[in-house]
Amino acid sequence: MKIDFYDDYFSIEPFSKNNDGNQFKDNYIRSKMKYGKIYKFVAFTENENLNSRKLDMLIKNQFWASCYDYFNDDREVLRPYNQFVVCRKTKKTKQDLNIFFSTVNEMNDISCFTYEPSDFMWQEYANNGNGFCMEFELFDSDKFFPIVYLDKDKLDYTDDIIKLFTSPKTDFKTLSKLTILPWVTKDPIYQTENELRFLCGDVYDNEDDPMGGRIAPGKKKILNYKGFEYSFEYAGIILKKVYIGSNCTKDKELQSICSNMNITAERVR
């Protein structure tokens, strides 16, 4: 099955001197940015503690990235493959494979951005206008990956899994495909989101980080870890403007925060 963008992206030699893969990805992402910016929607709800936390993150120049266990789409990180064939050819048990992929899935936190604001996004991701939208300049796209919309049931990772476990040395192209592609493919029903995804596994990097530097399958769920606040700077983005929803209950608070940050706040009518 042909996969737009990613077939070409994964064919590029990883760790090249000129970072060709990242440059290719950056060019593609920028070609999708209709207004030269990317956007993130935030919704307010009846949970005032959570609302206050969202405002506080804005003040601190932060955004939230979630553990995938708490995403609404139960088909996130789907890897269809022929289990019988893979087990036979790799000499791995079903349990071995489940442990491996559970560990891989554990690595990343996810945050959803979009290439352009739309009425659909205001309705679905800003609680029908009771929220706000942040407009960002993207100065480093390293941690951002475009979403490709396709029928995920038609994907087949069988050959890639076999290749990964039977190659005499680590095949980084295949490893990248198996660890990245399931996070960046979504069913066509979601294509109205026009999503660009922030994908980051850095909470495992150091012993002082939330996961203590040790990865294990299901660890985040066991520890009730739901996500992490990443700084705009760390993600490679600069906040340029805030759009306030037409039904926003925190209008005054947002106006005050943006004024203190010297950021333009515009009410959406």
C-alpha cells in the first residue's frame, strides 16, 4: 500500500551528514501550512481546576502532550500484521512481540496541532467556541510529523517486523518505520482535522525526568502518568497570536494574559 510522504521519507538514509530526512520532512510540512503558521486549539470545560491549569500553561509558554492511552481514538498506534507468519519466521512468541510493541508504544507523548483553523476545529476541539486557539511560528520541525489519512486496516507490517527481528544488524529504516508510522496514520474519518502531530519521547531521557530514565511496557499507565507540559521553545515553536472563541467563558483572563505577554488576542466572531 502506497503511503503518501512516508514512503519517500523512510527511503532516505537516516543520520545523514546533511540531515536529509529532517529537511525533506520540514519542506513537506511547510508546504501544508496554508498561512505559514500552525495552530493548536484548547477547550474550556466545567472543570475549573483544569481550566486554571490550561491558563497557567499559556502563561508559562507551555502546551500539553498526552500519553496515547488517554486518546479518544482506540485505533491509535495500530500495527496490523500476520501474527502466525511473524512468529514462525522470527522465532518470537506472541508474548515477545506484545512486550516489544508495548515498550515501543510507551515512549512517545502526543500533542495535536493543525495547519489551519477551521469551524470544525472550533466546534470539536475548542468546545464549540468555549476555548482558544494559539497561532505559532514553526522554527524547528524536528519533533513534528504530518498525519496521513488512509484505511489503517489495509496497512500490513508483517514484512517489516520480520525484517527487523531477522536482520543481522539494526535496520534503522525499518525500525523508524515501525516506531513512527503507527503514530502518524489515521483513518479518513479524521481528515477534517488536517493534523500535524508533535511526537516526543524525551520524558524517558534522564533519571530526573518523570519516568526515571527507565522504560517498561505499560509503565505510564501503572504510574497514572497522563502526559507532560512541554515548553514552546523546546518544541520549536513561537507563540504569535491567540484567537479567543466566540463562546469563551475565560475571555477576560485570556485578554489579560495576552496583554502581559505582549501577544495579540483576537476575539473570533
